[in-house]
Amino acid sequence: MLTCHTGKRIYPTEALAIDALIDAHARTCYSGKGPIAVYLCEDCGYWHFTSKGKINDRLDQQLRSGKMKLQQEANRWINKFKK
């Protein structure tokens, strides 16, 4: 996996970064602290997650609609069955 000199994972496009952000929230139950948006890094020219600023619109919509809770619950069950 490629990383920036900052140590952050890199995503070549904004769309891929947003998809990864949504996926990270579905896999991890962040309790108030965690990535909420993506930004274009001036150093490496790739996209990273950030916990600062305005929440990404797509992530916000999924959180508000309850779809994220459903996906998190599904992922918990998937992980239980893997064990």
C-alpha cells in the first residue's frame, strides 16, 4: 500500500478516497473522532482522509439515513461468522 511521506494512505482520485472513507466508517465504529472528509495533499498530489472541516456530503447522508448503522451491523455479523 502506498503512503505519503506524512504516513497517510494515498488515494489517486477523490472518488476513490470518498469510497474508502465510506468503507472505513462501515468497518469501524468511530465514536465522534475519526475521518469525516477527504482532501488533496499539496505535498504528494494524492487524496487523504481528514478529521477536520466539514463532513463529506455522501458520508453525512449515509449517517443521517441510518444506512451506515445497518452496514456496520452487517459487518459485525460477517466478522462473527469469520471466526
